[in-house]
Amino acid sequence: MTQQLLGTEEIVTELDISHLVIEDDTPVDNFQSEVQQRLLVEPLYSSKPLSTPFLAAANVGLFYKLKGDPIVPDALLSLGVQRAEDFSQRQNRSYFVWEFGKVPEVCIEIVSNQEGDELTLSKKSQQKGKQTCKREIYAQIGIPYYVVFDPLQQIQGQTEMRGALLRVWTISPLGYTELTPPEGIVDIGQSIWLAGVGLGLTLWEGQFEETVTRLWLRWCDRDGQVISTGAEGQEQERQRAEQERQRAEQERQRAEQEHQRAEQEHQRAEQERQRAERLAKRLRSMGVDPDEA
């Protein structure tokens, strides 16, 4: 379906927001979604892979117009902006487009059930009278990259994920076009590069904050290497320090072995000198000049 971007009259620039509900105490979907959201935010602040200021957040309201509810992506990334310091001011607690002066570059939805409206409207939403799924809303707002991750394969219909675990769309004048290949991202280690952000996304299987191995969506570099969490960075630093310690110990042992070889050579030379002196002394006792012998 062809969608038009919101007109300039619909993207507000300055508003009285006292009537807007910016916190409603609604819980997150489930444990996996909550952990996944943090895994998409924490590494960006711990590893700092971006050279420009940025704001990464999870489960925060994105307000883009005066009337109606905000949309709440599971994770968002906005370049060139930062969170305000004073959270006592209402306008600093959520992502108000008119406050930041721009929309986020990336909005990510993590599918946990069949009622999230990520790509199509669920029956429940249709019964409530909703008319627009999240992909259409993000396209209307003009979000450059829309990401859907379906780790439990909940929405696999022909108008949805179609067997893929990860799909990414990029904005165009006519709406969204898919950035991922037709089959989507289906295998561990596959990645997709978001050129306008300078980061990629990849499927990663591993352990995060527990001993259970699970499937996760991770930020990655152009080579597909995941952006480390703070704990991973510390472990990598510990391993580098241990490798450096081992290298230094090996160097010390090599130096010690070289010293021992030099000492042995010195002792052999000293023994040879002493042997030559004894021989010369014996020759002289026999009346023979050792220099002429």
C-alpha cells in the first residue's frame, strides 16, 4: 500500500503538552522482550561505536502529533541528539519530535505475540476500530529505518514475516521499501547494514545475563561483529590483559633462558681459558715454550 508522509502541518513544532499522558505504568511484554530491549540500548553507551551524539532508548513514547496516542517502539535510536538533564520537566521525559527537532533514525519492534500490530492489524485491534498498523504509522512519521524482530516466530503470514526472523524497511517518498533480501534474515550471523546510521543489525546466539543460550538481535559493525556490552567489553579487556601478562611472562622466560645460555657460554669460555693455562704451565715445566709448541 502506498502511504504519504505526514505533512508539515501535522508535525508540530511547539505545544502545550500538559494534557498528554507520557507515563501510564503499563508493564513490558515479557522477560525476553525486556532483556532484548536493554541489549539494544546498553552496548551503544558502553562501547560508543558512534562518533556523533545519539539517544538510544527502550519502551519510550514517541510523540509526533498533538492528537492521539504516541507510538511506543521497543527500541529507538536517534542521531545528533541527547537526553536532557532535567527529567522534572515533562517535555524531557519522552521523545517529542518538536523538542528534538527530528524523528529517530531507527525504530525497532520485538514481536512477542500476534497482537502487536507490527505489520498487520490483529483481530483485536480491528475490533477496537484501529485502522493503521505500526509499519504504516512509522512510514507516515518518516522513520528512516523500521525493524521487526520475530524471535518466537509469532507473525509468519504471507503479509508479515514470511519465514524470516528479521526484516528491515527503509523510507522512500512513497513509503517503505524492504532493505533486507526477499527471504529476510533467517540465520545466525546474518546481518544487515544501515548506511544512514553507520551500524548494522545481526542475529546472535549466546548468553546475556544468564547461563541460557538464546537468540538475540544485536547491533554490529560493517563486518558483522557485534557491538559489545559493558560486561563483554570488560571480559575482552580482561582477556587482553591476561594475554599481555602471558606474553610478558613468555618474554621474561625467553630472556632468562638467553641469560642462562650466555652464562653457560661464559663458563665454557672460562673453563677453556683455565685448561689452556694449565697446559701452558705444564709445557713450561717441561722446558717447552707454549707459544712455540
